[in-house]
Amino acid sequence: MVRTSGSYSARRFLLPVQKFVHTEVSGGIVLLAAAVAALVWANSPWADSYEALWSTVASLRIGSFLLAHSLREWVNDALMVLFFFVVGLELKRELLRGELSDWQRASLPVAAALGGMIVPASLYIIFNYSQPTEHGWGIPMATDIAFALGVLAMLGHRIPSSLRVFLLALATVDDVGAILVIAVFYSGRLMAVALVFGLVLITMIVVMQRLGVRNLLYYVPVAALFWLAVLASGVHATIAGVILGFLTPIRPYVTKEAFSQSGVRLTSEVQQAVAVGDGDQAEGLLGQIEELTAATEAPADRLIRLLHPWSSFLVLPIFALANAGVVLTTETLQHALAGPVSVSRGILVGLVIGKPLGIASFAFFAVRLRLARLVGNVRWAHLLGVGFLGGIGFTVSLFISDLAFADPAVADRAKMGVLIGSLVAGIAGYLILRVVSARVARSRIARQGI
């Protein structure tokens, strides 16, 4: 907005783009477009080029050190670290300053999220008990917050604002659960030397923070080495992003009160310097104001503001393009949903039935046991609709599918279950919330008429 007064390009192009980026539904639209593009590409006459591209090996060599991965592995093990870094930042903010910082407000979404993880995983195990596919129980546990909030945003002001807060808090707890599941159950054999090296690097970051190092550029090489250490340790590399997010300071270096006091003094000195024509003094004072202003924003908040658009509009679409390209034929659909391998059915039931059942039932019992309470104008039917939106697994569910199954054919069946289940759950959640909102509106109008 500041730039628009003196820049035609900012007024005509940058501001509309910025408004689109910060619209909740926009991230879901881009992610959906990337997923559809992957499906179309993988089922087109050029399907061979899809797999050939993402199977291409790209190497990084530094002296005798060699790191070779396919493009898909680079996306999943390296590019997705940025996504999980932003997740770690947002988790820390919610736990320390957001809806999860107060147990009275957090109890309902925490209970709902636990149900949304336990029930889908249990249903999946029932369908895959004692089968090689049993290891995929973590797939239907995840919720894709970008899609879920995007669907909720499509309903606009029809729904209570507190429902969005509830969904955001629920998805945050869900993210914690998914991160723990990936770290504990979907990591490889641990390498002690790499883990020790990683702990040394974490210690370096903490020491740098204690010494007052504020420039983020100094942390980048240490963070990159930490990612390599986690990658070599056997713990999945994306956990490095979460840990780095939690290490980022959540408090500003300069409080708003201190800024107000110093800002008034510095502004007065700038005016005096300008009045006497001392340009060098004025420039120096303006530099101090710039530094002071930057220091009032917490590093975590600044990084979320800067990196969230890149995560939503670059990292996640590329991930979807690389992982959502499942070959869809009548034969594969029948084999996935009615064949002897029940991985797809377990995921489908977990997302479409397990998620809403778990979220709604655990929330209900938490309220009945007086461990939590409904807030605002939220009704039980609203929670059921949000429960279905929680069944939109997509991003993290696709991610865990590749971690759970080494066999690409089984992983594709799992992804098929994720895609179908997420689509059904999203549509069901939208329709339920739309119907409930319409009934609430009619009831309100009737009461006003009386």
C-alpha cells in the first residue's frame, strides 16, 4: 500500500497479487490446480515423460561428498523442509501466543484433534490388520490445512468466525501429531554419529542466539548442515525444518513500548537535522529508525510473513505436481477399492468416516465431561462439518504414503485412496456447513420477525 503512491507497477500488479496471496482460498486453488495437472499429465499420452522427469537423478557434489537423489526425492526431502519449517514456526506461535497457549481455549480442539487421529488410524488398521500394508496407518491421520481453510473461506460470513479459529487450532494439533508420527514411525535406522553432529549444530544455533546474532544469513549455512545431518541420521529430513522452526525466537528484540519512546526521540532529531540541512545526520538517524522498526517484529513472525507465500504457492504445488500423478484406469480403481489389497479402502474409510467421527465424538465427550466447552455460535452440526473438512488429508497424507510403502504400486494405491477420500470429505464438509449455516440464518430471521 505504501508503494502504490509512487509506483504504477505496485498499484496495478503487485498489490492485486499480494491480496490474492493473502486470501485463504487462493492457496487451496493453486494446490488443487497442481494436483489436477499432475493427474492429467500422468494419464495423458505423455505419461511416460511425467515419471521420467520426476525419476531424473540430480547430484550435489562438494569434493568427495556426493548426494544423489531423484527430482521427486529432492522435492520430498529438501524442498518440503521449507514447508515444515513454516509449520514449525506456526506451531510455536500457536503454542506460545495463539489459541493453544491457554488450556481453556485449547481443550476442545486438542480433544477433537486426538479423536481425528486415533479413530482414522484405528479404522485403517482394522482393514489392514496383519497385512503388509498395515504400516500405512498414519496416512489417514493428517489434515491439509490449506485445503480445509480454503473450503471454509468459500462459505464466507455464513459460518461463525470462531469456527475458523477452531479448525486452525485443530489442524495445528494435527500437525504436531503428524510430525511425531513421521519422526518416530516413518524414519529409518538411526545413525548415532549424524545425530550427535546434529545436536552440536543445534547448540551452535542456540549459542549464536545467546550472543545476540540477529542476521539470518549467519544461520543459513548452519541450518543447511543441520538438514544434512538429519538426512544422514535416519530421521526424516523434514523434521529438521520443524526443529529449526521451534528454535526461531518468537519474541521481538525491541518492544513496542521501547520503539514508541525511541521513535519519538529519533523522529524529533531527524526533523532538527533536516531543518539545519545536515543530510548525513538525517540519513544516519533514518537508518536507526529502520533498524528499530525491523527489531519490533519477532523473527518467527517475519519469517512466516516472508516464507508462507513461497510455501503455499511454490513448495506445495511442486510437491503436488511430483506426487499426485496417479494413473487412473477402471482396472486400477477396481483393484484399489475392491481388490485383495485394502490399503485404499482403509484410507478412504479413515478420511471420510474416521475423521468426522473421531473429531465430533471426542469433542462431544470433552464437553460432556466438562473438560471443554463450545465457543461463540458454534453448534454440533458445525463441528460435524469441520470434522469432514478434517478428512482432507492430501499434502501430508501423500507425503506419508511415500514414506510408508517402498513398493511404488502400493504407494500409488494409497495415494488414490487419499485423493478420493479427500475429495469426498471436502465436498461433504462444504455441503453440511452450507446447509447448517442456511438453517441458522433462517432461525435468526424468524426470531427477529417474532
